[in-house]
Amino acid sequence: MNNHLLALKDFSKQQLQSLIVRAIMLKNEAADDILHNRLAGKTACLLFEKPSTRTRVSFEAAMYGMGGQVIFMPARDSQLGRGEPLKDTSRVLARYVDCIVVRTFGQNVVTELAEHSEVPVINALTDLYHPCQILSDLMTVIERKGAPENLKVVWLGDGNNMANTWIEAASIFGFPLTLACPEGYDPDNAILDEARKRSDQPITLIRDPAEAINDADVVNVDVWASMGQEEEQKERINIFRPYQLNKELLAQADKDAIVLHCLPAHREEEITEEVLEGPQCVAFDQAENKMHIHKAILESFINGAVEL
């Protein structure tokens, strides 16, 4: 059993499906006012170097909703901000809590924390991957459209951590993925090459957003400048303008296509107000599903409720 969730590639399709199935079950039970206490007496530490609204609140709500407790620790308030070695932080926290949820910059941070931790380390975002987000996205796709293997999934915009993780998901779940990114803003090449070797469906990288979105069942967009790239914002707006998801571009997708956005959204940049607030957009269902998938992840990794 892999005791840490650092990247989707470390798990099989069956293992990841089990998390999604469990999340849907927990969601349905919560709607029926069924209380959960599977994590009673357990504590999760949220160690965040990056600011957050949805990820922080959804993890906290998930842990409380399962009967557990949360300690939120921004890096500036910890010894990490003063240069303590990651391995020391990891070994100490593992003696206090039952899980460490990390939102940081480098993938090396979560990797090193996991190497020295005796409790699960969960990647809540790095510059390279965003595995928990993509699991909640896949949960949303399954609820709205059914099994992703039967769908054409499209990514428009920056080849960022979200794009990298969608690439991994495509290779694991076996659905065709088309990414449209401007030149110079491609996904990680090593991740793309590895995923293509594993996948029995095409993972295609092109430049033309109109070509990419043609007959798409799922259209995914994200901000054009991620955290840490704010100084590039003006330049990126000019480069990415053709990739804006507007009514005209969306019309080229399947008429029943759904639109995903992990939020926060910059209206009239990567997505128009009209599309974001339109009937095809499920961004706020996605946001809710983060809490439910986090419940399943925390329960599974802390208690082993799902065989991983």
C-alpha cells in the first residue's frame, strides 16, 4: 500500500476509482443527514506555504465532517519559515498528528516530507501536480457525464500543474485528452512522454483551441497566471487571449458538454462571465466535490477504509 498521495501516477485506476466511489457515497449520505465519525480522535495538520480558500476550507470541513480535528499551520508560522530541514519537520509532525496535508511550491517538498513521515502526506497542490483537485474534477465528470473512458476531454490554456495532472489521469483512466496550449507554455514534457507510453488512448497537444474543442464532452480551463506568476499577468493575457472560453468557442463543443474550472476564475480572461454563469458550467459543483473527495482521501489514507 502506498501510504502517501503525492501524484496520481502512483496509483492504479481501480484504487483511484475506489476513492471516487467512496466520495460519492459520503456525499449522498451527508445529503441524507447521516453523520460520520470514522476519523474521531484523529488530527490532520494542514501545512500551507501557498494561500488558499477552497483547498483549505474543503480539507478542514472534510476532516471535521468525519469527526476529526484540524491544525492549520501556514509556513510563516512554522519553523519551515526559519529554515528547519524538511526531514526534521516531518518526523516531529508525524508524532503529533495522523496526516499531513501540504500545499506548497516544489514537488520536492512533499516528496521529502513523505520520505521521513510515518503518517500519510497528502499533496494539496504543488507547482507540478494537483492530484486531489483532479480527483474531485473526475468525480464531477462521472456524476454529470458517466465514465470518463467514453468522453473527449479537453484542456485549454496554460500547461500548468492542473494540465500535468489531467495528463496523468488520462493515462490511468484511459480517456482521450486533447490539450491546446500556446507555444512556450506546454505541460511538463517528461510527464507527457511518460503518460503517452502508458496510455492506450491519444494524449494530444496542439495549438489551435478551436480544433481542440471540436465535439468535446468536457472542457477544462484555468487561470492564465498561477500563484507565483503574477508578474507575468499582463504578458500572459496577450498570449492566451485566443484561448478564452467564450460562447463562440464553446459552441464548437458537443451541445451537452460541461465546463470545468477549479476556481478562482478571472472573468473575461480565461472564461467569460456568460460561460461561467451558464448552464453548462459545473465549477461550483466541482468546488463542493473537493470536500467530499477530501473526506474519502483522509478516511482512506488515515484509516485504510479503501484498499489502496
